[in-house]
Amino acid sequence: MNKFRIALGATALVVVAVAIGACSKEKSAQPETTIQQSAESRDYTLAEMAEAMSWEERKAFFENQPIKDYTSVCEKVLNDCNLTWKAQGSSYSIQWRWLKPNGECDNVLYGICSGRKSDTTFRCENARGFIEDDKFVIVPTTTENGFTADGYLAVGGTVAMENDTIVITEGIYAAYYDEDLGRYVAVAVDFETIH
């Protein structure tokens, strides 16, 4: 009986070795393909975004702005509102594009160009807004957001959130990275209120 088990085990090992050898040959025979993104759909890093601009498009903005990191405020909001955050905060519709000096929105580069508080007549919300520790925390509710590939939100000018008293202050803000989700999920920005 023991000889039969040993023979059966040896046969199984030979079959496994042949299968592994066949798979590795098949894998090495496959050509490697490289996927390249077009420039229009490319996710820029902050440095690439600055490099893509001319001086007229506010390239100097990137050289003169310090990066503001309020990610601890984002973490506080996300932890406080873990399961009930949808029921709290205000809804906003934000255009996640770079604000050009002429007030228009750039179709390629990211940031915040404009925003509007959602109400019953305007229901295209894509973000929630929370005020915490004198910061305005923005949590995108869709996959679209204004973050660069390396996790920054560049706000090229003051952005008044229509129908609200919040005016986002220009600057470069670090976004909060959620390790469980593997992506940037929120950003806290400076703001002023208007009455």
C-alpha cells in the first residue's frame, strides 16, 4: 500500500512539473504590451501641471504658493461622520477644472473652477462640504475630483460657491489619502464667508 502511495505521489509531482513548464513557456511567448494614455486623458502630477502652463496661464502661481496640508482635519471629519456623513454637511456641484485667469474653466487641467450649493431645483451634486476647525472640507461623492495624480488640489483663484456664503481661497492643498480605498478622498481648504 505504501509503495502505491509513493508511486501515486511521484506521478502527481511529474504532472504538476509538466503543467508549470507549459505555463511558463506560454507566458514567455506572449508579447508585452504597453498602454499609453493620451495627453487629454492624462492625470497630471502637480509638477507636470505647472510645467504644462505658460506664464500667462499663471505658471508663477505654482512657484509662489506653499502647499497647505490640512489632511488631519479631513481625517477628523471622515472619522466623525463615518456612517452618517451623507446625512450631514451640504451638497455641492463642483466643476473640477483649473480656473484660468480670464475666469473660464480649463478642459484639461484639474482644480476647482466653480461650485454651487445644491438645492431642490439644482440636483447635480458631486461633493459634500463640511466646516471643521475653520477649514472647508470637501469630500467628492463621485469618482471625478480635482486632485492631481500625486494628491493635490490647486485652486488658482477665489471660488465663490454660488447660493452659499463660502468663498474658497486660492492655494495648493494636500488631499487626504485613504489607504483602505487606495485613493485620495477629501481635501480641506481655506475659506472666507460672505454675508
